[in-house]
Amino acid sequence: MKRKVMMIGMALLGAAAVASLSMTSAQGKTYKIALLVKSLGNGFFEAARDGGLEAAKELKNVEVIYTGPTTATAEGQIELINSLVAQKVDAIAISANDPNAVVAALKKAKSRGVKIISWDSGVAKEARLMHLNPSNTALIGRKQIEMISKTIGGKGQIAILSATAQATNQNAWIAAMKDTLKDPMYSGLELVDTVYGDDQSDKSYREALGLFSKYPNLKGIIAPTTVGIAASAKAVIDQKLVGKVFVSGLGLPSEMISYVKAGSVDTFALWNPIDLGYSAVYAAYQFATRKATSKAGAKVSIGRMGTITLDANLEAPMGDPYTFNKDNIDKFAKAF
Ligand code: RAM
């Protein structure tokens, strides 16, 4: 993926790499906004970082600090939250590995004047000013059942291969999938298992192999994670199960293109992660500069993506997901 990013600062923050773009306006303050992700080395978050840097460039008086632990753990994020407070950031936009475990650290940050929002994977309401969902949660869940059902002809065993067991976003999507499965329309699908690859390629790959041996009649895997879907699709090919087991879920077109062409994936979905990172930084800036308020019905600008309205839970979706298949993947794989 070709991305035009200006990285003029690379430093180490604990175990985490930090990319920063500083654009100081002629006069006045530069706002330090941390984009704290679940883990480094994940293409989804790298695309979101590029969107965040784009927002910083547009807003001019923003420095984005992109950071995350090396593995997707709450402990790693807590350490980073404490470091960010010491660095006197103005805002933290977090995609959380656990909705509750990071709350105490975030509250401490808040008491030091740091504005907290969550995006992608949320934190408990008490610890944030708002949460930016990529899309509507129920819709994302339903979509994934629809996709696999269509591919396998509405019949057979399916399994879910998720990220970490505590991930707020995956757990909400899995709950929505289970709700969708209650629809008589999907009575031919049998959900046999849910396993966790922790957003690590090798663990996800091993979990996929485990599913193949435990369920010889398995027809489909839904992986609501960009790491899990790519690892599962590779496992299907390596095990020569193309045509027998199909993988669907949420993935990056740039990472999935070869699997779609090889036939282990028919359709999958995602929103634009660049837009999501852009929107997260833009929204965090609105709170840091006191242009937005944290209350139900309040409107928050997300720049070129428009304006979102906070619901009773102080959440808002960015937009609708896209669906990818062999007919459109070439075009999208160039973007993210
Ligand atoms: C992984 C992460 C992320 C999720 C995507 C779909 O990259 O778990 O939080 O939104 O998948």
C-alpha cells in the first residue's frame, strides 16, 4: 500500500514506536493528540494512523502521537496511558483492548486535564467523552452472517475466529452475529465454536488449524478482525481446503486480495480505516479545543467526513461498511 505520510519524528516510548507529525501554527498552541491503538504492526491501525496524520495536517496545530503495545493487552495500554500523561498530551483517542481494565488509568489522565475519547474498540462510558464506532454495531454483525450464509448456501457448521477475548468491538459484533442467527432465515447455520487469535497472525493461524481438525465438516469461518481473517484465509489455502471451507469477516482489501483470487474468501467487509483514524483525531481535537460537548444529542465535527451526533451512550457511527469481492477488490486494494 502506498501511503504518503510525513513522519518527521520516530522515537521509542517504552516498547512502542511513536510516529509523530508536528505542524505548529504561526502563533498559539500545538495540541498533542495520542492515537493509542490495540497493538503495533497491525495494518488496520497503520492505515488509521495515516488518516490521523492527514487530520493533523489539515488542522495545522496538531501533533499526532501514534502508539500502542507490541501485543494487544490492556496492561501494555495502561503503561502507555501513564507515559502519555507524563508527556502532557492534550487528548488520548484509544482503541481499547479491554473496556474496563484501562478505566482507572484513563480517569487519572482525565484528572490531569487530558481529554479522552475511544474509537474502534470502546471503553466504559464513565471513562470517555465519546466513542466513535466505525459503523452501526448491529449492522456489522448481521452483515457478517449474511456474507457467509450466501457463500455456503445457508447450510452448515460455522465458527468465529476473533481477536482477543476482551476486545469491546469484536465482542459487540459477535453478540450481534448471535442475534442474527436467531432469525429463522439462518436456521441452517450452526455456530459450533468461537476461538481467539489475539490479533496475532501466528496464534490466529494455529486457531484456524485447530478448528479444521476439531470440526471436519466445518463450512465457514467468520473472522471479525483483519488479522484473524487473513490468517484463516491462508490456513484454508495451506490445508488445501479451498472450496470446502470459506472465510469471511472484516479485512483489509490490500491484505485479502490474494485470498479472494485464490478462492478461500468469497466476500468480506470493512469501512475505510484511513477515514476512521482521521475522524478519531478530528473528534479528539474538538474536545481538546472545547468545540464539542459530551452529551446526548451533541454534534461533533469530523472534518471531511461530516458531523456525527452522540447517542444516549455518547457513541456515534462513522458510516456504512463496504463489501468486497472479486469484482471490486483490485480497486480497493490500492487504497487500504
Ligand atoms: C483488527 C482490530 C480492530 C478491528 C479490525 C476489524 O485490526 O481488532 O480493532 O476494528 O480488526
